[in-house]
Amino acid sequence: MLLPSWGLITVCVTVGIAGLIAAYRKAWTSVFAFIAVVCIAAATIVQLRDPISLTIEQRRYAENWGYLAALFWAFVLGVALPVVGLYLRSSFKRKPPQD
């Protein structure tokens, strides 16, 4: 079952925000958010490659470039947010040299 484009973006960005918060607290936990977003995108791509198995209402997603753009941006945002969390963790954890 395919998610609608707004649902796909919402789920991936929500997982990305959870990864951002988790990466800021403990760096290794951001891996779970990254894996979740990659699995969601991969499952969506696999379903889009076989439009005959989709329901009639969902077949229009396989023919719509807007859905593919939503999938792309959901993946980019879902993966980039944990990376931003790792960057913020590393930049705020550094202490200035004391004289």
C-alpha cells in the first residue's frame, strides 16, 4: 500500500526530526532514523516499479512525476535531518580553548 505524497513526506520528516533529536543526544542512535527512512523509500520504490500490483486508485502515483518528487524530497529531508543533528552535536560539544 502506497502512502499519499503528503503522508510520505510527513512520515519521513517526522522520522528525520526524531533522528535529529536522537543524534543530538547520542550519536549512534541516528543510525535508526537513517535506516527507517531508507527502508520507507526503498519499499515505496519497489511498489512503484510494479504498478499492476497496485490498486486502481494508487496506479496514478506510478504515472505522476509529482509523487516521485515528493519521494525524493522526503528521502532527502529524512536523511539530512539526522546529519544536521550530528553536526550540531559535534559543534556544540567543542569547548573553546581556555587561556
